[in-house]
Amino acid sequence: MSSEMSFFTISKTSKIIGVQSHVLRFWEKKFLSINPKKSSSGRRYYSSDDIQFLLKIKKLLYEEGFTIKGAVNYINKKHKEKDSNEDSQAILKLNEAISLIKEGSHLIKKNMN
């Protein structure tokens, strides 16, 4: 994510993605990961990350031949795999930190005697 996030209206986003705005609103209902910011008047603003995600959905549906349900399942599976991988990396880092703390504690005790 960049520190300067760009936001686009639904009409601009639909031009970028190449689908009509009602398609984007439909996808919002089906893909829970699509969550544009909404103004107090209800106007949608899509982030650069939203645009990347929408392009991925379009590719799955229009180029790779996925059904809506199939694309939702595929994305949910990928999301779970990503979460699982991140959890595994966090556990490895925690174990490494614990090992370093134990080693440091052992050295401190050794040098106090």
C-alpha cells in the first residue's frame, strides 16, 4: 500500500475496470472484500487497492471463465492460504524471539555467577 492512496468515484472506476457501474455494485454484494469508502451522501470512492482487486475479479470472470460463485470460492481460498502463511511466518518469528530471549537470559545468569 502506498502512503498516498488515490480514490476514484464509481463512474471513474467503472471506466478503469471496463464494466458498467451496476456491475461494480453487484460485485460488492458478492465479494465481501470489495468495500469502497462511502461519503455521508452514500457516494462510493474506490481506492487503488480496490481497483487492483476489481481487475483481478474481472480477469477471473471474463478471461478465465469463472462463475461468480467459483470466483468467490477461489478468492476466499487464496485469502485463507495467505492468512495461514502469514500465521506461519509470525509463529517462526515468535519462536526465534523466544529462543533469543532464552539465550540472552542464559548468558546473563552465567555472567552473574
